Amino acid sequence: MLHLPSVALLFAAATPPPGEEIDPNLVTPGVVGFLLTSGLAVAVVLLVIDMTRRIRRIRYRAEVTERLDAEEAAAERAEKD
């Protein structure tokens, strides 16, 4: 477990001293970061579409099962009468 002073030292070491320039090409995600982020977004969209399709299929099966059960119950009532 990190102690508070050691965490403060980590953050203090990460900041450059005044007067030094930071190369923006070293701190930006670049093309690789963009490709990974866009790939992740595409994967999430595809998973959401698949999940929606599966939920819809389960709901339709439940409706058909209820309808069949209702028809069977009606047929049993008709036979008893």
C-alpha cells in the first residue's frame, strides 16, 4: 500500500521544472491511441447490437410460450365442458 508521502513524490517527479518545454508528440496518444479507441468503440457498438438482438429473441420466445400455454389451457377447459 502506498503511503501519502510516496504518492506525493510520484506526482512531484512527474511535473517538469519551470522553463523546460514538453514535446507534445511524447504526451499525446497519437495514431495508435486513436486506432485503439475507435476499435473499442466499434466493439462496444457491435456488442450492444448483439445484446439487443438476444434480448428481443428471448422476449419473443416468452410471448410465444405464454400464447401456447393460454391455448392449451383454453383447449383443456373446452374438453371439460
